[in-house]
Amino acid sequence: MQSALQSSVSETVKVVAVHAYPAELLLREADSRWNQGGTGQKAQQLLGKIRTAREKAQQVRDFVDDYTAYIPDSLLPVIEWAARLPEAAEDAGRDGIDTLKKKAADPLLNAAFTPLVRAFADSGVLRKDSLQVTKVCLPDLQNGQKAFFGLEATYAMRLPIPFVHKELHFTKKAYERIWVGN
């Protein structure tokens, strides 16, 4: 079981790492659209920044909407959360943004990548409903030294011994440097 779990996690990480280049291109395009626009007059600088941020967020949402047909269904909750993040950040303030990301993003990322790991699981050895992604490490696409994608998954197995109600949890990790075209 440990070998099958490691194999499914490793294969998932490899496939995501290979296909990260189109995602990086989407990120660059969204980032360039985000950085477009003026700052407004100095007298209304703060108000202008707020309006610009809202417009840029809308441009990013429009861009993502154009490409949703190419995004797997399991990743849609992550994208929807990212689209709502600017409003949530405005409400929470800058101090709470990291906490907000951690509380909301981690469960969404885990749920988004669980079907991918399950797809690579050997159904002859592992029960797919007992397999869960517990941690996702996203790459830093801006820094090539930190361009690693990683997953950690746990498999829960009930011991097949009569009158013993114990459950074992196997955890495996895999990390891979993503290919980003350079």
C-alpha cells in the first residue's frame, strides 16, 4: 500500500510539473493585465488606487472566465476563491490576509488535487475514497529557484483484525521542479 500510495503521489506531481508551463503563461498574462492602468491624479491617489484595483481584479476575472473551459473542474473552487479574494482582503484588511489565505486556500487546494491523486491510484491496491491530499506546495513562478510543486497525501486503512478497531494512516510526499520553459 505504501508503494502504491507513493506511486500515485509521484505520478500526480510529475504530470502537474510537466503541465505547469501553460499555467505559467496564463499567470503571466493575468499579471500583465493586472499591472496595466494609470494611478490617477495625486489629489485622489488613494481613491484612484482603490478603483484601479477593482478594475484590475475584474479584468483578471474576465480573463479567467475566458479560459475556464480549459481548467479541470476540480480546480474551479480554487479559481472562484481567488476571484473573491480582493473583496475579502478589502474587508479583512492587510493584517488578516495571510490568515484568510491559509484558512480558505489550503482546504480548497487539498480538495482540488485529491481527484488527481486518486486518478493515479492503483484501484487494485488502494481504495480511492480513503485517499486524501493533506498538503499542497505551490511553486513560486517568479523565482526559478523555488519552482517546485509538491503534494502530501494520506491513506487511511482499517486493520482487518477481528475485534480490533484501529485505523492506520500512511502518508507520502512528492516534490518535483516544474518546467516553465527556461
